[in-house]
Amino acid sequence: MAIAREAEPVGSLREVREAGLDREDLLGVYRNLLLTRGIEERGHILYRQGKIPGSFYTGRGNEGASVGVATAMGADDVGTPLHRDMGVHVVRGIEPWRIFAQYMGRADGPTKGKDGNVHMADSNLGLIAMVSHLPAMLPVAVGCALAFRIRDEKRVAVGWFGEGASARGDCHEAMTLAGVRKLPVVFVCDNNQWAYSTPSHLEFATEHVADRADAYGFEGIVVDGTDLLAVYREARRAIEKARAGGGPTLIESVTLRMEGHAVHDDAFYVPKEMFEKWAENDPLERFRTWLRQNADMSDEEEEEISGEVKKILNDALKRAEESPLPDISSLRDGVYATPEDLDTPHHK
Amino acid sequence: MPELTYLQAISDGLRTEMRRDKRVFIIGEDVGVYGGAFKVTLGFQEEFGHWRVIDAPLAETAIVGACTGAAIMGMRPVAEMQFADFISCAWDQLVTVAAKQRYRAGTPVPITVRLPSGGGFSGGPFHSQNPESSFAHIPGLKCVCPATPEDAKGLLISAIEDPNPVLYFEHKHLYRRIKAEVPEERYTVPLGKARVHREGDDVSVITWGAMVYTAEEAAQQLDGDGASVEILDLRTVMPWDKAAVLESARKTSKVLVLHEDTRTGGFGAEIAATIGEEAFEDLDAPVKRIAAPDTPVPFSPPLEKAFIPQVDDVVAGLRELVAY
């Protein structure tokens, strides 16, 4: 039996305005959504061209949810996005050419070639770089929230994890600590129904991951992750609740991972009908249709935005390809931090 | 100068930093109302409040992970593991997240993890270990192992000040047994600088933590033989003071490396190998290692005594070296 609240879809423009977004904002959200998908589509081409070492991961199907949550965050809020959450980096303002540089292991990627794919973040944008061990970033997000609580700052941390990662102890420990201390943190579960090849019913035995929230002493919400605006509205509510001292929320955003775990995986184990059904609810197409029907997005506006995004991507690719590979003299740099490294917006 | 026990010196160091720097807080199991399992933080919650002296759930992963997040947000967290052995539960947070964050993502993680370690009182396999070698092997982590009250305070302050994740191994067998004068004011002891605990000419003992005192007792017995033993207290095993070790090796030409951790792959192996590589021509005897055998730490007193290197073992080792 489900315990978590199941969120309603978002209807009218008026409802969205009440949730904090005006028409201009919505067009900006559409741009970010196009950019998010565009970065990963171009990344895929780079991979096929043999320009990306190692493997390549995308968040196809999760673009709306990642953009939706990030749009709900305040400028001083922080987060620990994962490999399906490119939209968070985009909304927070990372320059796309640096993502392509990161993909290709170039010196100008956020990790300067020390780490690959989406294992990156710009801490100046309030993001902390993920590790492969999911959900190890949840306790870190809780620690950010702890710092805010100790200093009595009205800031919120957002921690992402997947339904597969929900099986690990870090997830339980992070939620336990956040719950007992009522910390200003929002947990976002990207439930894309497949942990590599393992389906959800072999990862957790409750109906929803969000049902667990009740056991940690806070609210759980299940939302359709292909409905960007519904995700935005629920994230915004949860973030503002946390900011006001109301403690954590667990939001489970349900999507389908529309590609394999990574580029090498053809996802043969996912039933074809499942892909067909979820393809009807593509988050980008769904939001575009909503904008045309509810916010009167015109052909000209749509063309202008897609033209701008195309140009950003073309310029970004060109600039990234000009970025050099890291010099091997940097191999040993930065294993240990120096006191000067602490001169950041956060460490002061 | 007041005389403090090793344990009081740790408290004094932590209190000094918490009074000086509002960013410093302590989180751990039972550190608040109870004052910590060994009473290092006794009275801290009354002075600093429950948001700076935080009783955590029994969740080492959350404790260390939360320290990492708070550190990235500008705090200077100190975590207490109730026993060093329990750090195994937080391995991933230390080794996967904290240790690599600076190198790969450019984000420093200035956290200190306090680890009550070491055996000698039938703590058994899970309350007696000295896991410093495991962490010294992880690039990005620092490992501190004070032996004296003065160092316990000064090294703790340095650990908190350091912009990296620092593991601070405080030896439980020294807590109340070792007492010495400790300056009242704030001071730091640099990480990576060894201390000559005792000067000597005939043979060197390279050691750290509680084994400094085992070596000291053994050295006194060697005095009766007419052999003078130098004891070098490494103080920190990562970074470690290679120059001081090589200097002592060159001076006496005979070296015993001594540690309470188990032998194979213990940090003593790294020291012995380095001496072999860089001071071979200066040696008059093979480098000798004395360490615990490669077993878990046993519980029953005779077994534990046989496990932890004893004064007699060190005396025998030193005599062998002197006679070589």
C-alpha cells in the first residue's frame, strides 16, 4: 500500500504562475531543457566519433525532472546531482563547452581531465561533484544542510539518488540523520525503473521509494518525472518548506531510462512496449506541447530558442575541441589541498 | 605549564580550536550529553551547545559524509569515531569521496576524524585495531599518530587547520597513562615532522604512537648493555618525515622499525623499503621490523600480550642488531 502522496499534474498557466514562474521564465526553462538534451545528443555523436574515452552516460527521459528541480532551487542553495541530472548543471549555469571538454578528457573540463563523464561540478555554482558509488553523495548533501542549520542560514541542500541506489546504507543513514535533526535538505529519487539491468521490484519491496520517507519522519511524494512543471512545483514546495525550518522531503520522480545504462548497453532486457509507452510521454515534447497550448508559445519564439541553443552547442563543441588534452605534468597536482585552495566562495 | 594527561591534552586542543573558530564543531556517537565514550568532550555541550557538539545516530557513513558536506560549505568539522575500528563503516565516505575530491574536482575537504585506536586491555578484534597503514595508502588522506600530550594538542590543532581530510589516531592506552606538561596557549605541531624522542648512536628505532614508550623502556635496558638507542617518533605516518628517518639511519647505521599494527603491508614495510633504497650504503645490518603478527587482535590477555609487541621483544630485536 502506498504511503507517499501522489502529486497531481500541472494544468494551467495560472497555476504555474502561482508556483513562481511567469511566461518569460517558462521560455527560459524550455531553453534549458533543449540545451540539456542537446548536450547529451551531441555528446553521443562525439562518442561515436571516438572522441570520448571510456564510456558515455545520458539522462534521456530525465531531462524534465532535472531541469524542474534545479529551476526550483534558490541561488544560494546547493546540490549533488548525478549522472542522469545534466539539467541541473545547465540550469545552474555551467558553460556547455566545459561539459564537452569534460567528456573528451580535455584540460578545460571542470575536472581538468582527472575524472570523466558527468563526474563533475562547478562548486562556484553551488554544485558538488558526484562519485560513482551511488548514493554516497546523500550524506554529503545532508552535511551541507547541517552547515546551514548550524549557521542558521536560510539555505537548502538537494541530494539526488536513483531507485537502485536506494538499496544502499548511505541512503538510509543520510535520511536518518536528516530526519532526526530536521535538516534543510530535499532528497530527489530519480526512479527510472532500471538499475542497469535490475528492475525496481528487485531493488525495493515497497510500492514507492518515497513510501520510506514516513519511516524517517518526513513527507514522501511521488511525481511523474516526465511532467517538468509538476516536478518543479513539488520541488519548490519541498525546498521552501525546508528553508522555513520544516525539515526534509523525499521526492520520487518516476521516469523511464530511455537508453541503456551507458552507451555500450542496448537495454535488451527492457520490454519494447515499455519504451513505446514512455516515449509517448517524452518530457521535452510534453513541455513543448504544454507551452504551445497554455502559454501560447509561437512558432517564431520556438524557432528563436532552438536557434539559440543550436548556436550555443555548435560554438561549445568548437571551443571544446580546441581545448588541449591535459599535460602529463599535471598528473600529481592537487592530491593534497593547500591553504590557498580554501579561498573559495564556500570555504570562507 | 600545567600537567595534562594525553586525553586532557586532546580535549584541550579541541576546546582551544572550538573557542577560537566558530566553524569548528564535533559530531559523533555519544559525544554530547555523555561527553564521548572516553570523555574527551566532557562538558563541551554545556559550553558550545548541541549544534556544535552533535550527538549523531549510530551511522558512521552519515557522520563522515556530513562532515564532508559541511566542510565544503565552509565549516571545520571534527568527527569522533567511538573506536577507530568503526571507521570501516565510513570507508567509502573517506576513501571514495573525501580523499579524491580535491584531486578530481578541485574541492578541498578540511575534515578531521578522531580515531581512538590501539590495544592493551582486552578490547578484542573490534576495539583494538591500529588501521593507520590502510589509510596512509590512500592518496589524499593524512594520518596523524601522536605519542605525547604536547603533540596530542599541537597535532590536533594542525589537523583541524589543515585543508585536507586528516585521520587523527589517538592511542587509548596512552589516554590516562601518559602525563606531561602542555603549554596553555594555542600552538601547532607541523604534520610530517618527526621528533627525536631519545638521542642515541648505536641503533635507531623508528616508531610512533604507544610503541614510543615500549621502545623507551627497551632502550633503557640497552643502556645497561652499553648500547645507546635513538628513538625517532614519526608523529605522522602520512606525510612521513623521510629525511629524519634517513638521517637517523645514516647516523646509527642500524635500524629497527616498530609498530603495533600488523606486519605485512604495515607502514613499517614502506619505511624499511625506503631505507633500503636510499641508505643501503650506510647500513651495517639489515633493517629489522617488529610488529604485530598477521592476525586479528585477540581478546584473551595472554593472546593479546603475545600479539602486541612487548618490551622484551624490542630488547631482543635491539640486541640482535647491536650484535650484528
